[in-house]
Amino acid sequence: MIELKTALGDITKMECDAIVNAA
């Protein structure tokens, strides 16, 4: 459960970074 939450958190951070870089 914790590992899954961490993975989702990392994915969300990566997506945010991608959006910022694309902006």
C-alpha cells in the first residue's frame, strides 16, 4: 500500500514536471 502510494506520488511529480517543461 505504501509502495503503491509512493509510486503514484512519483508519477504525479513527473507529470507535473513534464507540464512545467512543456509550458
